[in-house]
Amino acid sequence: MRRAEVAVRERAVLGEGPTWDPAAGRLIWVDILSARVHTFDPVSGRRTVMATEQHVGAAKPRTGGGLVVNLRDGVGLYAADGVFSWLVHDPVPGRRANDAAVAPDGALWAGTMRYAEGGPGGGTLSRVAADGTVTGVRPVGISNGTGWSPDGTLMYYVDTPTRRIDVFDFDGGHPRNRREFASIEPGCGFPDGLTVDADGCVWVALWDGAAVRRYTPDGALDCTVGLPVRRPTACAFGGRELRDLYISTARGGLAAPHPLAGSLLVVPGAGRGLPQPPFAG
């Protein structure tokens, strides 16, 4: 496995949610607490930064252009021309958006958490359909990584305080039969964002663990990619052939952050990713 390199040197307070946008040939990620959506074209090197209405947990491409964003007070839409509208407006005092993912059917699974991290039930995981219908709301601690197996029959999920990656049977809209897929041992950090590759392996970023791990489909630890920064937050495959693993990182809360903390990292040729569907709305 190659070492991680710097894709974009940045000082993100809480970088999160890298997502490859194949239509635009760019990577999208956010800085949650700075309320910014970043994009990066690895071929041209072109970057953009867009301010959002509120703290933003995730930004994903939409069918036909634009972005769906998981914001503090709900889920919003940016049209291709930049015009903003709310799809779901549901403000809860003390709660903010966190990571989100688009399912194979084009629905958004949006996570939340309390600003004061911790307490069981402080956050939620919800399915948001293209028309804004919200279903399947689940109470969680800190909602983080969500992903699906290559055939779409399994859904992987991280509620960070549990120190586990869980797996559900998935029938297109209703996860069921939740069980442990893998657990992170004490002293190795906490599971954060994840992605699933074309071989069905699960890659997970370890907050306070300075690493990304890959687990085989049967839950066995397959490899560990050590990182120069303490707080990786999420990972995703990108590039034209989905071979490069991009890793978002954070510098917030660290007394003496590494100079690269908050940057977007990349491990070239790390594997083979799965195409991610755009949000159907």
C-alpha cells in the first residue's frame, strides 16, 4: 500500500465527507464548522470554495446538477445555478448535521449529532427521499459513515460512540437485522466515515487513530494505512478510474495539530472504488 500524499493543503476545522462527482470530474468535501463546501479537480488542480447557509455535514451531487447538502437545520438543495432551497427544514436546538450518503436508489441517508458530543440518542439517522419525505428515523449517538455493498443488499453504518461498524440487511429502503461487522479496539481511535470498494471491502477512517483501515467482507482487518494526522474523518475513492483513496481530516480541538491537519489527503492506487449515485432529487 502506498503512503498518503497531500491532495489539497488546507486548514479545515472539521473536514468531512469526500465524494467523487463523476459528471464534473471533481472531488467534493466539506468543512463542517466553517460552513464551506470545497471542490477539487485532480487533473487541472482547479479548486472552488462555497459558503453555505449553515454548518454543513455533507454535500453530494444531484441528478441534473447542483448539490444536496446536509445542514444544521435540515436538508437543502443548491440548483446548478447556485440558487438555494430547503427540501427538509427541521431545526432542533443544539443539534447539527453530520455525515450523509446516497443509497443505490438515490435517497439520502442523513445523519445528525448534538453539538455537545456524547449522549445516547443525541443524534439521528434518517432516509430522505427525492420529494423530501423523511422515513426510518433512528436515534443514535453520533451518526457517521454509511455505505452499501456492491450488490446493494447490505448497508454498513457507524454510530461513533459504539466503537463499531454495524451491518444491516438492506432491501432498498428498510435496513433490518442490525449486527456487528467490526469493532475498533480501545487506543486505536474511533470509527468515523467509511466507504465500500468494488471488492466489497469496507474502508473506515479512525478519528484520533491517525489511520484508515480496510476490512474484508467477512469483517477481518485486511490492512491499515497510517497517516501523518491524528484526526482523519472520512474516505472515498475518486479519480477517473476510482483508484485513488481521498481522505478528509480535521484540525479542530487539537492543542498542537500537525501541519497537514485539515488537509485533503490521497493514497494513489489504493484500490478500486464503486461509482456513487447522485441524489435523485
